[in-house]
Amino acid sequence: MGITDKVRQYILQILFPAICLNCKSYLEKEQQGQALCSQCFGEIELVRSQPGLIAIGLYRNAPLQALIHGLKFKHFTHTLPQIEALIVKYMEEGYMPHDHYDLITYIPLHPQRKRQRGFNQAELIAKILGKILNLPVVSTLRRVRRTKEQSSIRNTKERLNNVRDCFALGDATAVKNKRIILADDVYTSGATISEAAKVLSQAGVEDIKVFVLANVG
Ligand SMILES: [Zn+2]
């Protein structure tokens, strides 16, 4: 490492002290660059997939929630390697169903919201999954109108109304007779995902499995 690299690293450490997003402890030298310390990462409990829904863990698990929150609200892209490691671990433990899939797609953001946020977290998760499973990631859906954040609405009926007919399909031939994985970050009431699945089913998708990092339920 040259002098300038050392100076640069020193400045970065002052600006962004390497602390764990969950327990806020300083990271050991060998853990620096990680989003969670190794202990917190190890405390993420994996849960078995249910029919139709693959959720890595539960949202009430604090380290998992910190990891997702860091990605979604703080633009911490350094969370991505541990998200990938978590998905790999999930598969190695045998929690992922050994089904055949053709492609991975994801819940889109409205273009305006994507511009504000700078990225779509569901798309990033789909890309990690695509890399691990060696499957193409295809953008199939688009938002045709803006909706409120589902997490800001408590009432189930209002959540359903909020997302009703908010999606449209781009190219129906891309999904017809295909077995697909639909990725998102968190499964909350299922209203958004059901709405997206409805549009995909109408286009003749053969099978849809939902993949999320965390299930609120
Ligand atoms: Zn920690």
C-alpha cells in the first residue's frame, strides 16, 4: 500500500468510522468494510421457506433489520457482500427449494422514486440472486402510478387499495410459460407482491415464487 493509499484509508476511517450497523461496536481490523460485525451476522436466524414464499429470515431479527435498513434508507452499498453471503448460507443450509426457475424479476420502484433513491433495492437483491443461481434478471414490471409507502399504512384494506392496478407488464412474451422468482426486500402484508403476481399470472407465467430477505409476519 502506497503512502497516498494509507492517507486515503486513514481519512476514510475518520469520516466513516467502521462500526457495526446493529450493535454499533467498532469493527476489528479484519472485519472492516463489513456492514455487520461477525457476531451480529452470525445472529441472523434463517427460516425455512414456505410454499410460494422464500424469506431468508424474520424482520424482527435485529441484525437482519439493520442490514436491510442500511441498504434501503442509508444507501449503504457495503451491505451487499453480506446480503450475498447470507443468501449463499441460506442455500448451503438447504433452506432454498431445489426447483427449476427460468428467470428472476423484481418489484419495480416508480421512476421518480428510483431517481430520488438512486437505486432499487429489490433490483439489487434480484441481481445478487441471479449471480448466485446463474439465472437472468429481467425487468418485467413497471409502476404506472405512484403509491404511498406501504409501511406508512396500517390498515390492510387501504394497503390493497394503495397498490391496486399500480403495475403494468412490459413484454408479456418474456414471462409466458416461465417459472420465475419475484424478488423484493421485505414481505409485509403481501399486498404489493400479490398485485405484482396478479399481473404476471395474467401474462401466462407458469409458476411464481417470491423471494425476500425478511418476512414481517
Ligand atoms: Zn454487531
